[in-house]
Amino acid sequence: MTSPLPLDHEHLQKLATADLVRPDQMLGAHPTVQDGVEGVRFAVWAPNATHVSVVGDFNGWNGFDNALNRLDFGCWGVFVPAARHGQRYKFRITGQNGQTQDKMDPYGTYFETRPATGSIIWDGAYEWNDGEWMGQRSAGFDRPVSIYECHAPSWGKRDDGWFLNYRELAHRLGDYVTYMGYTHVELLGVMEHPFDGSWGYQVTGYYAPTSRMGNPEDFKYLVDHLHGLGLGVILDWVPGHFPTDPAGLASFDGGPLFEYADPRKGFHLDWNTLIFDYGRNEVLMFLIGSAVKWLQDFHIDGLRVDAVASMLYLDFSRTEWIPNIHGGRENLEAIAFLKRLNEVAHHMAPGVMMIAEESTSFPGVTTPAPFGLGFDYKWAMGWMNDNLGYFKEDPLWRAHHHHALTFFNAYRTSENYVLAISHDEVVHLKKSMVMKMPGEWYAQRAHYRAFLAMMWSTPGKKLLFMGQEFGQSTEWNHDTELPWYMADQPDHRGIMDLVRRLNDLYVHRPDWHVADTREEGMLWTSADDAEHSVYAYLRRDPGGDAWSLIVANLTPVYRDLYPIGVPQGGDYRLLLSTDDGEFGGFGTQQPDLTAKAEGWNGQTHHLRLNLPPNSVLVLEPESWLSPAELAGVGDALETSNTQHREASAAQRTEREWVGGPSTEAQARNVQARNVQTDAAEARLLQPEEARDLTPSEAAAGRTEREWVGGGPSSPEAGAGAQQAGAQDATTPELSADGRLSNEDSETPPVSEHQADPVELESTRTLTARASRKAAELAGEEAPKTPKPRASRAKKPKPEAEPAADGSEPAKPKPTRKPKAVELNADGTPVESKPAPKPRKSRAKKGEAEIEGTETPTPGTQIEE
């Protein structure tokens, strides 16, 4: 039993002047000894009340037995000898309007379980065992922070459907989160609240864990046990608004007290809640005292402050609002409160992390006060919106949204960010994360795995809401526990295993977490390939040697031997592929992972990778160069196309695409005898948009563009690809039989703007050149260069001509099984058909049409 702060003038004045940061140690219900008598002292702030009494189990809920005495600065107090630990109570307050209401204790530490609203006198003791953890806890700026967001009441339930006790939850949740590799747990729905449907965001007990799951000591056991497992604990905390329930803070002493009096400032239209009056010192101390109590008494490691944007702006989600004293829209009182909150929290509980859910561009959210708001982290709401918007798009159109995924890099160092996929994204018909993805079930899982890999490898701390780690296919429902049966199904288990692997990489790789807010922590090597929706970037540890390469292919198109620039040569190893079979993919194999000396995208070397559809690859070199040697590595976002082409041309001196290295003389001889192949390779090293098309590629491109609205012919041709380069290609002439005009020649002429047909995504050209090299070095005749591909336009059918002797013409060889026509006795068809219209080539409108066959003479068969 600890003695509360005295109700004297000095301490009451500190409350009135905002100097008492732990008002809960003075107000509320405190078991104590007064004049040798054990009892409970009750105190409350109600400046506008005309009468206050305490009612409860100790006096039969009689409002006349224990009236409180009016004290200085609007406070009331009384000592009740008959009151004991565990008894229920309320404050019975009469306002100036003469109305009397029973109110919950604002500083109550334990409450009845809803729908009852009584406060409970509580003075339980708990012996902590987390001294080592508390001595070294940190906000984790240079540490991995991977947060598992958990709604405690619905994470799991008992067999009878009731809530787990905090002690039961401690072991089940702790073991699971440790298995998954997270570093922190963020709990929502913990502070006492009357309505389950609010998920704990309409709080009535700012100093109490909800009694749904146990008493305060049970909750302390949960935190203590998680600390023993090496897990930090973060709570969602709501200082922006509170519910209108009559037993709570609303009109506490008969009129506006905790809330602004003017509804244009004091009522939140969207949530039907009241807004705290941040201009009252006693209200500021009530809120700051709540935060400090959780951080100090409950050993909480951080607070995620809810709805900060609604606090910062007077016009937030409203049409009628009151400007500040400067005529602006900022709530200057709320801004001052947030600065004070963060200063006090960091002073009273060193090492904690204060996180803002702030969705606007308000500057300096994570800048220390007084110049900024003083938070440690800010949720990256812009990153979340951009990424979810991109991944919801059909891959066909992603090329038009390509830089939605690169835009975060333009401002990621402006604040300390948490990349958060929270409960808000999987409710209210928004669908679960995996079901947001386009396509059928396999494609949805592939997209989602790629999304998770990009999220974990992007700078910023991580947060994922429960159930999404195993690809829950249903929306979250706060009334039922998670569908854990899904986690045992192979399709969902693969996603779970991927999250485990990502957490393992994130925790153990310094390049993935030590430089989140430094420019050199992430460098793009391929940021502009919108046509193929391919991204590549490096994560680096500027203070060490470690770095890794992340490559994403975000269309359902397989791309083999795709070139990716890297800053050093040598061998590489594959750390992760979201296409691996263990994660639910196909298990695409990679070629030789040895970087070639030819530059690409501003880097000094390049790899050739097989990119599975809708996938992300993570690689690292077998050995690292020192940071000094990598200091000049280029960022593709800052390298112009002109610089890139100049660098690529300067670096292309010798090529070792296939086979072992050759001598300089051999290289010159081979280059002289294989001009066409050399030109083809040169095209491979060019950016796709800079290449000149071969006739066959141009013809194929025209045909492919007829697929949908001028777009590519199929997702395999590049979903949503930009067609500007292909549309500008010169149209080759077609002969009467639909062939390319130069196809009759065995070897097509080659000019400086035209080379053999080479596909970026094929090994055919590479294999052909290897064969020619071997043959020529051995003195044999080199194999002939393959002919260009013909247009995909259908070949016309030849006309049927009569034979020289006047007999019936020979039947043309059918391409499909012909259908016979029934004939009359005189040889005429039973039912003659009109002559078909001349058939047209599928070439783009504006090109020459190709006439088809005319109606055959009687007696012949007609093809369908």
C-alpha cells in the first residue's frame, strides 16, 4: 500500500498549472492509512459541480453517506474508512443544472466488465522480472523493429467463446510471435472501453487495462512474459477523442469539462465522439499522466498515438470550424500538447518509442521538440496508399502506375517511418490483404508474397496486422477469433513461412535496418522499366560491408536472363525467392550467378536473372567490397538516360556472354566475322526503349498491339506495357502471300540500324553465337544466321486454278479438317453459299490488306 500525493494547495496548484505529470497519484481511489485507520481516499476534479459524493459497495450505494469536500482549483476529496480493495464505486455528481449522474472514475485502474460501468478499488501487487530488459530498452532507430499488430480480445478465444485471460494470452501469443520472428507486439483493444465494436478506440478507462481479459496484475504478467522472450510491447493510445457514454467523461460535471464546449471544435462528426479540450491544463495532465502510467507502471515500451491528424487540424473532416488566433487551420493547443507529451514521455521513461498515426504532410512529426512534434516514428500512410493502390491494379495497367512504388524514395528520409499494414486495411469491405490482389487464387498469393517481400526490404520499420501473416482470406472480425485453421493449409502456410523468412533476414541483416533514414541505405539500380514492371534496388549498411540486391517482377510474365546492374563482379548467392516451392511458388531455377564485367544501369557489372512471374528475388555477393570501394555506386533514379547510355557504351569493350574468355586477337576475329551477332548483342545491352526493331519484331509488335485497345497482345507480351517505341517502328512491306518482303533471301541485309532478331528474354541468340564461336575457332563453316520471324498476320489462301487439261483443280492442302458439302444430282451444292468476303490481314489498320481466295468451283470442298 503506497501513500498517495497529499490533497494540499501545492499539489493541487501543480495540477492546475500543468506541472503534475502523474495526477493519478493524487486523484482517483487510493487505499491508504489516515490517522491510523485503513481506508480509501477518493478525489476527483469537477470544478462546475455543486455536490459530489462517492457511492459503492461500502455504503450500499447511498449518496448521502460519503460526500466529498470541495478543495482548491476545482477538486473534491474524502477519506472513507469502510472502503476496501476490490469493492465497486462511482462518483455521484450534481451539476449546476441540478441534474445528478453516476460517473466512472476518470483515474480508475480497474473496472467492471461491460455492460456494467462501475469502477473497482484496486491495490494489487506484482513482482516484475524484466529488470534486464528495462535497463536496455531502446527506441530502436538502428535496430530491427518488426511489429505484430494484435487485437488482443479476438486473437484467440477459449473453447466456450470467452476471452483469453492475459496470462493465457501471454504464453500462446508469446510463443507464436517468437516463432514468427517478430521483435515487437502492438496491442489494440486493451484500455477499458464499453463497446466491443469500437475495437478499443473509444476509451473510458485511460488508466486501466480492460477487465474482459483479467485484472491489472494479469496484464502486467503478459508484458513481463513477453519481455522475457525478448519482445517489446507497444499499446495503441487514443488522446484524440472519447465516447459520449453518459457514465464516462462526457459532460462530466454537468457540462463540457474534458471536451471543448463549442461542438465545432469539441465533437467529431465521423466517429460520433467528443474531442479533448487541449487548452485546459487539467485535461493535458490527465492525458499525459495516462501515457506515463502505461510506460512506467505497466512497463510498456511504446505508444502508438491514434488519429494524430484529427488533432492537428481544426478543419479535419468538417465544414464548419473555428480558425486559430492567427486565422489558420492548425490546432495550436493540440500541437503544444503533443510536444509536451513526447518530452515528458522520453524524460520519464527513457528508451520508449512514441509513434504517430499521422496521415498528412505536417512537417517535423519525428523532429525533436520544440522544433517538431517530438515523435520517434510516423506511420508511412503515403507509402501504404501508393503500394496498395499499385498492387490492386490489374498487371495489364501497372506500367501506367510504375512510379507509385518509387515515389516513397523521394521523401523516405524526411521522417522516421513505420511501414504499416494495419487493421484499418482489412475491414469495412476493404477485403483481406491477399484478396485485394488481382487474379485467381494462385496469382493473388504470388502478388501478395511479392508485396510482403518489397515491404520488408524497403527502408522503414515494419508492422503487419494479425492474420495477414498467413494470408487470411476473410476480413478481420472482432467478434470471432482468427481463422487459425487456415494456417494449417499449404496455401496459407507458404505465406506464413515467407513472413518468417523475411523477419529472419530483416533481423539478422544490418543492411535491411540500420540506415532506414539515410539516402545511402537504399539505391535504385532499375527504377524506370515500366514496360516490364521490373524494379531493382540495393539495401546497404553504410557503416559495414553488407549489402543485398532486391529484384521484383510484378507482372505474370516469365523473364529469362533479364539484365540487372550490380556494383561489383564475382559470384552471387540467392537469399530468397518468393517463387520458391516452400512459399507456394513454382521454384524457378536461376542461371549462373556470376556478374559480368559489362555495365548496366549505371553500375559497373551486371547479372542475368530468371525472373518468375509476380515475384521478388533477394541476392547478395559471395564476398563484399569495402564501403569505400562501393562509395561511387550509382542510383538509377538520379542517372539520366543519356548518362546511362554513355556509361554502357564506354564499358562494352569485350563480351564474354557464353563460354570462356577469349584472347584479344580471337575477339577481334570473331567480331569481324560475326557483325550481325555483335550488333545483336549491342542491342541487348541497350535500354529497351532505345533499340531499333528488326522487321520481324516490328511486325510481331503490330500484331500484338491489336490484342486489346492498341495494347500488347497478351500479358506474356508485357502487361500494361508502354507501346510508344513499338508504335513508331517502321512497317515492313508484305508480299502478296503475307510474307516479309525480304524473307526469300537466306541472310537478310544488316544495316547499322537493323540486326538479327534477338529477344531479350531468350537464350537462342546466346546459344547461336556460342556455336559460331566454337565452329570458327575450329576452322569449320559457321552456321547460318536464323531467318527473321514472319508476321503473325494470317497467310492468305491461294486461289484454286483449273488444271491445264480443264479438269477440276487439285484440292488445296487444308490447314484444318475440311467439311464436305452435300451436292445435288447435277453436281451443284444443295444450298449454295455466297462468296466470302476477301480475308484481311490482322496487321494494324492502315496497312495493306491481303485478299483471300475466291469461291471455289463446284465439286470442291469449302474450308470453314
